[in-house]
Amino acid sequence: MRDPGLQPERTQQAWSRTLLLLALNILLFFRSGLLSHSWLMLMGSFAGGILFLMICFKRQMTPSYTKKGLKIDSRLFLLFSSLALVFMSLMLVMKILFD
């Protein structure tokens, strides 16, 4: 049995979980940066914060979000999201290796 009304709801829940985990990681990066005076972790939290705000902005500006869920149709958005996550990962690895 197929219910087309559930797919957008599942998509919204998935994006909400993604944003929650991203916010948690941003806070952990920021806390670690403040406690150890690490500019690497602060830069990672800054990149994550920009990504968080971009996703929230895209959710709010998409008129069909409540009906169809969030569709990522911009290559620039995908590129920036990927680069931000890679940058955060590199900052974490550099902190582990060099601190």
C-alpha cells in the first residue's frame, strides 16, 4: 500500500534530524575550540554554522517544503554543503594530529 502523503513527512523528519546532528556537532566543535584555544575547531564550527543557516534558509524559502519536502536542486548548494562537511572533517583531523 502506497501513501504519497508520508514521503514528504519522512523527508522533513530526516532533514530535522540532520539539522539536529549538525547543530550538535557545531556546538561540540565550538566548545572544543574555546576550551583548547584551537582556531581549527573554531573555523570548523564557523563553516558548520554557515551550512546550518543555509539549510534552514533553504527550508524556509522553499514554498513546497510542507507538501513535497526539501528538494536540493542547486549544484552550488550541493557543492558548498560537501565542501563545508569536508572542511569540518579536515579541521577535526588536523586538531587530532597536531594538538
